[in-house]
Amino acid sequence: MTAPLLSARGLKIAFGGVKAADGIDLDIAPGEFVAIIGPNGAGKTTFINMTTGYLRPHSGHIHFDGAEITGRPPRSIVRRGIARSFQIPQLFTEHTVIENVALKVAAHGRFWRPFRPLLDAGTAAAAMRLLEQFGLAGVATARATELNEGTRKLTDIAMAMALRPRLLLMDEPTSGVASAEKFGIMDTLVAALRAERVTAVFVEHDMEVVERYADRVAVWSQGKILASGPPAAVLSDPAVLREVIGVETGHAHA
Amino acid sequence: MTLLLFLAILDGLAYAAQVFMVAVGLTLIFGVLRILNVAHGSFFAIGGYVAATLGTWAAATAAAPVLALPVLLLAAVMVGGVLGPAIERLVLARIYTKEHVLQLLVTFALFMILEDVQKLVWGVQPIFQDGPVRALGQVEVGDIIYTAYQLYLLPGVALATLFGLMWFLRRTLTGRVIVAVTEDREAATAMGIDANRVYLLTFTVGTVLAALGGALASPTTSLVPGVGVNMIVLSFAVVATAGLGQIEGAMLTALLIGLGRSVAVYFAPEFEVVIPYIIMVAVLLIRPHGLFGRPELRRV
């Protein structure tokens, strides 16, 4: 077996009395596309926050590509190759779509060349290539405020991809998106991830999306991983159904 | 009557240009750092004093007419380049997360200290230089003989500043980074932007602009203690009327207030001082966020 790209061991964190992570062990292999499911408050987003440096676990360790990244600041983790997208897309609303992506493309270089245009030839081309990959070329010059939710989600993910990550963590890429759009969005982003050979983890509530796209699914419950394996097997496990799917029926058939 | 009105308009344009230079720095700093900097008036005054001192020295050299204008820019860069970073790092960086009232008090204290520094260095006698005005000579506009300095240079510098800043903030990488930090500091930091450097750069640019405003004013007005107070109060009026953080808006309200004031000078001198504030109060009563301000949306 190849060495895992991301490896979490014994992660623990609590907010007040609530254990959002209570001994999380999780390995992500290179090239995997892993879904994290579980009821609200199970600690799914907390895992993303700990892995990307937004939260420091109270105990436990996270290794990325063999190096310890536990508790490092977000900037440093981004530079090592882990990017994330957000449940609520974090776009700069004063910027156009292409500028949003270009800012992140430029984040690799130096920000302090006062008279260099943001959209110089190289940056604009790199940003445009990403927009085309994500089917966003048509809205390149639209303001971020003019977009619908699905487009905002894709832009947010394209921005994360502009950081050229090896691992991408996505928090509910299809939440808030019209039901008819969700497979289109997932097809687009899975194709882009495969083309760039990016490993990805995504938090998801929609079981149709999980079954259709994930290589593996990890079930979260009260800060612990209840089950992990191929979607077909995990999603038919009675314990999982009781713990997660029961609560999620509304979403599964939405 | 027509002649007087024409003269009032020329004076108003030149005055608006000077006020804009100070107001635009104030509004830029507020837009990015969210600090209303009372000490901004001191940068104007010190810029003027240093320009007058350098100008007087330059006038005594053989290259007097050639040096007269570059000296103004040099003074602005010297004052802004030294005071800006020093004050931002040593004082403001410690109070970004504090309450607005405390920030206002701290910058007010800075203003008082810098006011005394001016008196210690330059005394209380009026200081004046006219090198730059003489270097550019006079022009005839209709029946009026006017200085080219006030007719062309002041409005020209103000317009160049306006368009330069708009281009910088909208098109350049550094400008877009500044806007991104203004909008969402956390998200910008997460992608590798150093927000502290953005603050340092913005404050320094704002300080240089205020000092340039003072340097440009030094040949048209006598520098006396209190000149900084007048300018900061007037700039506040311009910035508040336009809407805090509004750069293009600051230009238009500077024109409105500059012209209003100079028309008052010629036709109703007793109202000269209050006209800008009457305009401000009238606007804010109708539009509390200023002419161009939107409630908590756009800041630069």
C-alpha cells in the first residue's frame, strides 16, 4: 500500500462540553476522493478546520506527505499544498470572477510589485484556464455578487485549485445548490480534480452525490468515525443507516 | 459680478484640489485600516513646513527655478516616508483591534504632540515660500491674470492622484490585494497575503498624499500653527459628505465644498467658514452614509 497523503491520528478537540473530535484516525491515499458524512454537529467541518490550520487540535497529530502540520497557520499549510473551499463561498465581492481566481494564482509569487497588473498575461492565462476547466469562462468578468449559488460554489473551488493544491478539502460543495444543478457541478469538479491529479475530501449531506462520486465514505458521529469504506457497503450498513441516514432521509431524496 | 464669479470658480478649483489631496489620503486610510486618523492634519502641516524650508533653501541656490517644483515632491516623500511607517508600526499597529473611541483618542493625542513638534521646530511666526508659483509664472484667463500654479498644477496633480489611485486599486496586483484585505482580512491572510504589510503600505501612501497636499499648499498660504487643524476639520467634512472610504466621491465633494467656500469668500464672506459644514450637515441629514457611501458595503 502506498503511503497516505494525509494522515490524522488521535485528533481531539472540544468546544465547551461538545466533543467535535474525539480520537479521529483517518488516512487519505493519493488520488482518493473521500466523502465525509454524518449528522450536523458531528465534527465534519471541524476536521477540515484542523487540517487547514484554522483550528488547533487539543491533542493528536496531522501529517501531510510525511511532514507534521499540526497547528501550523493556514498560510503555511496552503503553501505545503492543502487548499480548501467553504460551505459559504468566500469570494471577494469587489472583484470579478477572474480577478478572484487570479489573486490566488498570484499568491504563489510575490504580491509586492506595486505597478504589476493583477491580470498580466501569465496570470490571466492561468486563471482563464481554470475558469474554462470549471465551465466558468462565460462569467469571467461578472462581479462575484452577480452569481447564483452553484456558480459561486464552483468559483470558490476554482479559487482553491488556483493555489495548486495536492489535497483539496471541500465543505459541502453542493449545499444550497438547486437540485437540478448538483450533478452538473459535481461532474465538472470531479473532472477538474482528476485532470489535475488532486486528491480530495468533501463533506456532503446528499447521499445521491456520495453514492455516485465518492471512492470511499467515512461516517462521522459525535466526534468519532463510525464506519469507513466503499459507499455501497457503508450506506447499507444498518448501524450507519440508523445513526446517519435516518436523520438524513430528507436530504437523500430532496 | 461675472468677473467675481469667474474668479471665485478659479479659486474654488485650486482650493478643492488642495483639500482633495488631504481628504483622499484620509478616506483611503479609513477605508483600509478602519481608523479615522486625526493626526492626518499634522502630516499636511509638516509637509508644508518641510516644503517651505527646502524651498527657501533651494531658492538661494543657482538652480532655483528648476528645483522649485521637485522640492515639493521631495518634501512629501520625506515626511510621508518617515512619519508614515514609524507611526503605523509603533502606534497604530497596537490599536487595530481596539474600540473606535480609543483609536480616535490616540490619533488625537498624536496630533497634539505633532502640533507641538511643529512649534518647536518652526516657531510661531508665519512661514511662506513663493518659488513654485514664480517658477510657473502667470496666465491670462479672459480678463483675469491668474497663477499657472493654481490654474494648472494644483488641479493637475489632484486629477493625476485620483486617476492614479483608481488605476492602482483596480488594476494592479498590489491594489487588488489591498481591496481584498479590506473586504475580508481572514480570507486574504489564509491565501498567503500579509495583511500587516497592506496596512503599512496603505498608511504610508495616505501620509505621503497628506504631506504632498501640505507641500502644494505652502506657496499659496502662510504656514502658521493651527494650519493642520483647519485642514483636518475640512477634510473630515469632505470625507463624511462623500461617504467614508469613497475615493471618487471625495473628489466631487471636494469640488462642491471648495467652490461653495470660495463663492462665499467673494459674495458672503461672513459665511466662508461655515459653508462647508452647512453642506455637510445638509447632505448627512438626507443621506446618512454620505453622497456616495453605501451602508457597510464598499470601502475602497
